[in-house]
Amino acid sequence: MAEIVHAYERKLPIEKNVYSDFYIPTGKVYIEYWGYENKKQYLERKKIKQDLYNKYDFNLIELEDKDVLNLNDVLPRMLLKHGVQAY
């Protein structure tokens, strides 16, 4: 609805085969939705991905269940921090 150009499941520009949930090229922002917070294997994978985002200094927006419930309010504010205007 906000007409923001984006990619779904985009490979990170690193040697490893790691994919983000979404990528917004305007602000070079990656978006991850962490949805399985109570599964040990998922939490381990989450930590590995967070470390990669930090290591390569990629812009990252992290969303959780509580954010998705108010996505129209939460996401535009998070995007704006990276110079992407949603409305």
C-alpha cells in the first residue's frame, strides 16, 4: 500500500547463503521477522544471523509478534530511522 520497492527473501551480499526476510533498497535496509521465539534451534539461527548483520554493519529492522500486531504504526517509524519514508 505504501508503494515501497522491496525484495522478499533476498540473499545477503556475503559468501554464506543467508537470506533476509525482506530488503528495502532505498535505505539498504534488511528486515527480519523473528516468529519462533520459543524454539531453541530457531533462537540459535537468529543469533547467527544477528551476528552477521552486525559483522557487516548492515541496516537491520527486527520485527517480533508484538510489532506485527501494529505493523502500520511500527514499521514506518523504523523505516524512517533509515531514511525511508512510508507515507
